[in-house]
Amino acid sequence: MSPSVPPTAALDSPLTLEHGPTWPNRWTLAPLTNKQSHPDGVLSSDEHEWLVARARGGFGLVMTAAAYVSAEGQAWKGQLGISDARHEDGLTRLAEAIREAGAVSCVQLHHGGMRADASVTGLPVVAPWADPDRGVTALSTGDVRRLIDDFVQAALRAERTGFDGIQVHGAHGYVLCQFLDARRNHRTDEYGGSAENRSRALREVVAGIREATGPDFQVGVRVSPEGYGITIEDATALVRQLLSSGDVDHLDISMWDVAKAPRDTSLDGLLIDRFMDIPRHGTRLGVAGKILSTKDAVWCLERGADFVTIGTGAIIHHDFPRLAQSPDFVSEPQPFPRARLEEEHLGAAFIDYLAEDWDDFVA
């Protein structure tokens, strides 16, 4: 890089995608669980303000928290829904407000699978395989196809309510990630057993959404690069398939720490480097995990990422991208007083969740 070009220039440059609007920069808001929705999954004013504040704060792509695509898939109280017509008014207002604030909008589509909460949904818990001790029933082949259609219908609802796109949640041990689990997915139909079959549900969700939605609608995916019964070999093969499919506009690899080594100690180097050289075929590739400073973000782009996804730093700094125009910017360290979080447009339910479920976040 020329000395006359600031190191943040790439981060602040627009990003074009195969479909839909250009992102104004390379900063994306992580789909952060915040538990602020109403009990029926309808968007609350607190959740609306939390997200729109990040659009005003300079994030190029603003993504909702995981939104359940069917009632049985809800995984926690206060989770956003996109499974029913009653969710549409709030989603419409949110999409309009994000666009007016200058960002591109996205809904993350989610189903908890065996991590759904029957005490919240009042419905049986279903997953790729049965677990009688936990009250989990195995999805039949027909059920899997219905699940895939639930994701497609949710994407159509996102498009209808004015969102620029969706991200399919294929990470973190939720239902589509459960299908990928080589340890436990021993189904004998086309959705289990071999690596090709275990990835089929995720790939059919993505292909179905791409086929059903319009040419200006963006389709994204989030995947885990290891863990949850997924080997790095299987993860790189899946990423290779998704990048070459022509169905995906952006793919986010959720690493928890972008600078970490693989869990498999027989592998050299950094985990991020296992994915940066895979041919992208026009798909934009991003990374997430402990990106807490300008230098962290610049390092990710220099390593080969097209965009960076900010989680923790976006909680305490609604305007993280603007602050990061300084090459020396570093996110404030935890913990934070409640008043400080309120200033960053977090509602009481979100702050309570951080206090109860996150170590040393709320003072």
C-alpha cells in the first residue's frame, strides 16, 4: 500500500455484489442475539432503534439477529420472528429505516433444531436425528423438505417487506449446522451420512431462496469453519461448493477469533488462511471474530477477506465504522455500566441478557 493511501481506505470503499445494492463500505453488523422482540416475535421499538442506530453509525450492511423461520424453531424468549404475517409490519418499518439511514438491510434466517426451546414454543423439538432423552424427534424426509420451504418462504417475506437480502444461518450448531455434524447425522436418506448428503439441506435452502427471489435480492450464508462435528476438510469443501454455486452473494465465516489457529493441532498456520485462497466466483467472503480495532479489520482485508463482521465492538460503539477511520482506534474494554450501554441504544432486555449470559460485560 502506498504511504499516501490511508490503511482504512479499503475498509471504507464500496463493495459490489452479484445481486442487489452495492454496500457503501466493508463493515457489516453481526447478527447479534439481543432478546428484545415481543413474545410473539414481532419487532419491538427497542430492537428497531438498536439496529437503525448501527445504520446511522456507518455500518454498510445492517443485519438483524437470528429470526426464526417457523414457530417450532424458536430458540429463546425475545427472538425475532419472520414466520408469520404478523411479523411483516415491524420488518417493513425496519427495512425502510435502515435504508433511509444509508445502509443495506439483511435478515438472518434461523431455525434452532434441537436447540429450539419447547417451553417457549409449546411445540415438539425436531432435529436431523432423534434424542429421546431430550425429547427431540427426528425430522422425516418430508419434514426436511418442509423445513427447507420454511426458509424459502421466510426469504420471500423478507423480500416482500423491503429487505435487500437475507443471510442463511448455517453455523453455531443450529438446525442446518446440525445436518453437517459428522458425529451424529447418520440419516439414511439423502440428508445424512456422506459429507455431500449432510450439506444437502443447507445447499437446497440456499438454492431454493435464490430461485424464488428476484434478481436484486441478496443471498448470504454464515458457516462455522470447525467444531459442531464439522472438520476443516468438510468446512472447506462446503465453502468451495457454496462459492462456486452461483447462488450466494456473500458468505461469512464465523471464526470466534480471526487470528486463531485450527483446533486440529496437526494443521499449521492460521484458520483464516484455510479459506482465503478458495476461488470465489464473484461471491464476497467475510470473516468474524474478535475484530476490535482498526488494525484488526485492516489485517483481515490484507489476509484476503472482502468484508469484516463486527459483534462485540458494535455493541459498545454504534458508530464503530466511523471511529475506525482513525488507524489507532481500539474498542473500549469490558465491562460497561448500564448507562453507557443505554447511550449506545441498547434496550433493557438486551442489557439484562448481556448481564446474565455474558461474562464480565455489564458492570
